Amino acid sequence: MKTALIIDDDERCRAPAAERLRALGWTVVEAENGEQGLELALKHDPDVILCTLLMPNGNGFQLCRAVREQLDSRDTRIVAISTGDYAADHTSALEAGANEVVEKSALLDELEAIIARATASLPATSTREGEHPAVNGARPAEVRFWGVRGSIPTPGPETVRYGGNTSCVEVRADGEIVVLDAGSGIRSLGIALTKEFAKEPLNLTVLITHTHWDHIQGFPFFSPAYNSINRLRILGYEGARAGLGATLAGQMESPYFPIALKEMPGHIVIEELPGMGFEVGAIHVDACFAKHPGVCVGYRLSTSSGTIVYVPDNEWSPEDSVSECAESCNRNAKMIELVKGADILMMDAQYDREEYQAHKGWGHGCVDDVVGLALDAGVKHLYLFHHDPAHDDARIDALLQHAQALVAARPGATLVVRAAREGEAFTFQAKGAST
């Protein structure tokens, strides 16, 4: 049964709303101030919170911020109840974390419509707003490539088949939409999401591997961030010289960009991760530091459909595993553990053997070494990723053929190798996985 929390110090308004919701089959919890409301929100994890903005012992603005910060409430819909039609109050409520604002005088008249909006996108068996039919856990996980290039976008006829946008991958699994990196490919993803979900609110999680420009440059053009009904949670690690939030905001400061990060209407929360393991809804995520300049990680997503590993920038070197340097050995051991048994591995394989000899220490991988790692680690599907900006489609074809020949030369190997290509999707099936 769905649960609603009503927080209002005026019982004359609270009681009729509670009665109406109970008649609609909802479990209703009531609070008469913000402090009590927060306590009940943390206890009951409601599907919908109706909260008046002006009340004693914790106003509605504070309540919205506290719920979003303290409760894993990305799927909880918060409806702020305003006693005055002030545009500034409406904007502040949305910035604090509310999904919409309703005038108190119209609350009872609009209550059914509010509840309908809160549950319109739910399948019959679900009790959470935001689990769209296209992304709920009943469907197999899907990985879609929106940007596969490294360093700098390379549009043009020579790169049209594999694509010229920088790193961005979309994962839909277990009711979540997870975006891996925010390179220039995220612009096309944003346009597609806006078209697909129209006026429905989006709950998105963006995992940033590192803040080199080709992995964040598309975020200022991500259209869902400009819609106040959408919630974006951006996760990553503190950079070598500046924090994640400062770096994302810095590229949008004048004179580089006309709109500041803080001016984006979407509800955006930026979090620097303290550890190497965390949850995104029902998805467990592990991180591992990569061999790349600065602070850079790879991610392993454990979903109900299978494991997805994303390591877009990494100089994998088998020699490090037998190095006299304990740090190098330890880093390689952790990377092996990250990719071990993955259903799909997207990994930096930018160079062939000859190119790599001239680029050692640059932080990017060699096809031969990456294929060897995938074979040894029991990976099922390998996608060559982070294509060199100097490599045209024909050159990537040649690297792919070489990689496939390496697999064919390994007795009994079943590894499937492909080169990541914009627009291509990898969909898990009930048994195994296919492209």
C-alpha cells in the first residue's frame, strides 16, 4: 500500500486531506511541524510528502532540503503547499527539493490530480514514483553508447560510423537511469530523454570517472538539467587540484559559458564519494583507481541482469603486476578484481602495440594488453573504448580485427570483442547477454 506523509500545523487543512487520501486507499501519516515531519519521513520513507512551507519548528524549505539530504528519497515526490502566490517562494521550494508547488486554497480540489501525477508512471506492482515502465527492474538491463571518443570531439565523414563525441554511456537497470560520464555525447542523451519522458520527472544519477574536460564538457548542454521537475545526482571523487563541484561549476563560469551551474533550474546534487563502494538504488557500485593522470576511477555496476564495468581512461600494463613497486602491483590486482567475470567491459584500448610504445605513461591502454586482461579475467563481452581522435573509422576497424584475432588465437576463448560505437545498445537477456 502506498504511503503519504502530510506535514501541516493547521489541522483544519491537514485532516480533510488525510481523510481524502485514506479514501483513495493510501496509508497516511500526519505531522504538525517540520521536526516531527522529518522524523516520520525517515521512519516511513513515504511515496508522497505534502508539506506546507510556513510552519513552526522547521519550515517547509528546511524540510525539503533535509529529506533530500538525509533520506534516500530520489523516488519520493514532495509537494510543497504555499500560502501565497509568490514566484520567489515557488522557486525556492523547487530548489530546496520539492517536485511541485500547490496553493493551499486549491489543495483539496487538486489532490486527486496531484496523486495521479505522483503515480501516473508507476507499473501496477510498484509503489515508487520515477520507476518508468521503460526503466523498471522487470526489464533487462541495457547499456547504450552516446559518446565513445577520447580527448576531443572529432565530427566529420571519417568518424561518422563509430562517432566523434566524447565519453558518455547510459545504463538502465533495476529502475535506475545511470549516466557514465558527461562528455559531449551527453547532449544527445539529454535530447532523447526529454523527448521520451516528455513532462514526466526524471531521476538520474551521473557517475563521473574524472574531471578531464572530455568527460565533463557536455554537461552544460544536458537539457534535463534545465527542467525544475528533474533530479540529478552527480557522484565522483575529489580532483587533484579542486573538488568535483568546483570543477563542474568552473567550466560554466563567465566568460566560458553564459549560464552558471547554480542557475540551472533542475534539482542538482553533487556528492564527492568518501569510499569505493556505494549504492544507486538497487544497483551496487564498486570503484577502483585507474592508472591515469590525476584522480581517475573505473566503475563496476552489479545489477540484477549482470555486471557492467566502465573504465574509459586507464593504462593497463601487465608488467605492473610483476613490478617491484608494491603500489603498481596493488593497483593492478584491484583492477583485475574490478573487471573479473564482467558481462560487459568498456575499457580504454586507444593504441595498437606500436603506438603504445610511443605513448607509454600517457594514461591510455594498448589493445593487446586490454584483450589479454579481458581473457584472463573471464570477461564475456569487451568493448574497445576511448577511441583516439586521430583514428578514423577504418583505423578502428583494423584495431577491432586485430583484437578479434587475438581472441581467436587463444584456445577455447569465448570472449566477444566489439569497438564501442555511438548509438549501439547492449541488452541483457534472461540467460546470458546479447548486443
